[in-house]
Amino acid sequence: MPLHGIRKHRAMIPSYEFFRSVEWVWGIWFLSTILTAVWLWKAFRSWKIWDFKDLLRGEEGGTYTISYVLAFPPFMLLVCAVIQSTIILVVKMGTVYAAYAAARSSIVWLAADPPYRAKDRIQYAAVNAMAPFGSSSSMHAEWLGISDSGTRDSNAFDQAYRSYHPAGPAPEAYLARKYQCAVLKTEVSWSPYYPEENEDVTLTLTYRMPLYIAWFAKVLGTEDRFVPITTKVTLSFEGAHQAERQRQVSGFPMGIPYNSP
């Protein structure tokens, strides 16, 4: 591969990618966090130790608790909004990482032949990167029809985890649910499908994240219990560069063998 055909790819992800498809979530997270903090500050600032003593002395002390009882439901809604929006934003960070991993796979494997080999490798890279951010909830597993026994790929993921942390605290069923959720809800696409030499490849990763709080779907305007999170990454194609564009007949990008679990 000639040196003049190599171009330094964009290693830095633009900051706006951290907001793509979750702009409203950032707003909800910021507003709910501020309101929760202000609410707690006002509640504890007005609370006095003798209020608690009056409550213990007799029924007349119960008047001090009425305002707290009335305020508890909306306060819990705020807390739920903070928790759910935080989880969504954490998963958004995961899609940025996974999209970059899949994009790096695409700029090499798109030179492989047959074409399905590249698609499998790119999807595999995306799923492996998204697995830590997949849901381990048994509730979500029931929605998705996921089994705790796992699959061949999820078992390979579990073995990889054990190789790094033999006494790891994560149960096998926990890892199996996370991996299978990532498999079912992660989608990748790229353009152009067959890039030319030094052409930029834009990969789009979409992860349909299952929500923990049902009413949050109504706030975001989604029709079901999953919120789509999208990230795009653009890198320069680094496959085999030839005078006349030909696919690798060996099935390996740049003639390099590759073994997967």
C-alpha cells in the first residue's frame, strides 16, 4: 500500500455528536436536576429540629408533615426524571464509543470480499462496544424475549470478561442479558457502501434503548418503550488501495487473516 495513499483520519469526534438525537434529554436532565436541588435546599433549610420533636409529642405536630406529604409525588417525578435522563445520557456516551469502534472496523473491512463479511465484522464491533451499555433488567429481557442462558456470542463475551477478571462479580445471566439486548437493539449503516480510495466513510449507529420509566416515553414523544439514540462518525477509508479497484479475493482486508470467536 503506497504511503501517498494514506491520509490521517479524523480521530476526534465533534462535540455536537454528544447531543445528536438527545438534545431534549439534555434539557430535561439539566432542568430536573436544578429543580430537585432547589427543592431539597428549600425543604432542608426550612426544616427545624423542634418540628420533629413536636411531631413526636402529639397529633398537632402532624401539621408540619402535611406539606411534605403533598409535595412527595411531584418530587418523586423529578427524581425519576433525573435518573432516567442520566441513564439515557450515559448510554449516549456508549453509542459514541461504539460508533467509533464500528467506524474503525468499516474503514478496513469494507475492502473484504464477499460483502457480507464486512457487514458482519462492523456489526460485531458495534455490538461488542455497546454490550456494557445494554440493559440487564429482567423486565426488559421479558419485553425482548431474551433468555438468561445466553447465546454462542454472549457466552464468548462472558469468557472474554472472565479472562480479564476471573473472579468478576457479574453473573453469567447478567452479562447474557446485556449482550443480547445490544444485539437486538443496535443497528449500523454506512455511506458510501463501497468507498473509493481516500474517500470518507460515514457510519451511523442507532441504539433503541429500553426505558425504565414508562411515562418518560410520553415526555420524549416516542410511540413505544424504546428511545432511539443515534451517533455518526466519519473516518477516511483505509482499505487496500490498488490502481484498479478490485476486491480482496482472499476474503481478508489487505490480505491479513482475521479470526473471530
